[in-house]
Amino acid sequence: DNSPSSSSSSTTTQLHAIIDVPYGFFTIAGMSLGIMNAIMRPYNRQIIEERAWQQRLEEARKVRLADDPTLTELDLIREEAENIVAPYGPDAMERREEEKERERELRGRRRRVMVMDDEEGDDDGYYDDDDDEYYDDDDEDDDDEYEYRRRKGRRRGRKSTYRPPPEAKYKPMTDEEIEDFEAEYGAKYDPYYDEPYEEDELPQDGKCYTDGVFMDKRYENGEVFYYDEDLEMYWRQGCKPRIKKMFGF
């Protein structure tokens, strides 16, 4: 039978569900996958950073074993165990208290300098609101002292406007810190890894993908730079892990 009706019925396909699912299944599944991705993505970032750091430490162990034939894996393990800094216990609590005390001293020193400057009426240095720039005529480069200057041209009876002078959020490691770093981890200090980068210091050649959530920089040649939101700088993959742990763990 070549009638049009028989031809159309023979070519029409019927859609049937392979697996019967309840109403709203895909909505729930999609939301669940999104939540899981939001939770697991930071962990994955931490794991990759930790793995790169451990790989660097392993390479340092191989170099030490090659340079000193009398050294064994057991000796290296013993050294690492002695140099491990425990995150818990009395020593850890004492370190945290020392850090808090240093922060309190720094805040107190800044407040004292601001009050003293207000009393002295020193206008050699000032922060100009119009130019949005800090001026200092003293030419004193003292990294440990932060001076707050009176705004130039202040009117009588008008409340002073203070802003801190620009200051570096990160200071390079000192020789003592470098020695402690090498003794604790058994890896040579390398500014290639162990010092952060400003954004304009990052590689300019090659394509770069910027993570929309963490602001990390990933290059097509495999290089990764992790963004540190506290310093507003970048750490190269392979450095000592700097990423903040979720929930403090």
C-alpha cells in the first residue's frame, strides 16, 4: 500500500523513556552537582598545590642523596620528623599567641604615631585627597616605622584627615628565615618559587586563563600562579602551600 497515510505512519518514531525518573529529577540532580562542585573545587585546588610542593621536596631529597652517598632515606626521614612543626599542642598555641602579640604591638605603634603626629602638627608629609597620593619630604626609609602625617593646608578647627602611607604587604625572606626554611623542609630556598609575584611580573608570553572564582593564573605551558588575596600577589605552583584551608583545616 503506497498511500500517503501508510507512508507517514511507518516513518514516525515514538519517544519512550529508557529509565523512568520522577518529576523534577534533573533539577535536583543539577543543583546537587553544582553544590558538590562548589565544595570540592577548593579542595581540588589545595590538593594540586600540595602535590606540587611534595614533588619539589621529593626532588630535593633525590639531590641530597646523590650529593652525599653516606646519607640514607632513613636519615632524611629522621631529619624531617625532628623539624616538623606541630599545628597543635603547647608550642603551636605559643606561636599563635606570639603572632597575635606582634599584631597588637603593630596596631598600638601605629595609633601612637598618629596621635603624636597630631600633637606635633608636623606637615612635612601628608596625604593629599585631591591627588590621592602620599607625600613625604623627610626621605626616611624605615620599614619598621609607619608615620601618619597631617594633611597639608588643614583649616583651623577642621578635623584632620589621616591615611596610612603606602606600605608593602609582603617583605622578602630574611637570611635567618631562609636558613629556618631550608632546615625545616630540606629544600633549597629558591626565589623562583618562594617569593610572590606582582601581577605585572607574571609571564607575558603565552595564553593565560584567569580563574573567575579564585583569580589564579593558568598558562597553556602548564605554569600555575595561585592568587593570595591577603597579599594581593601570586605564588608560583611548587611553593610552600599558601592557600587557606577550608574551615581552618
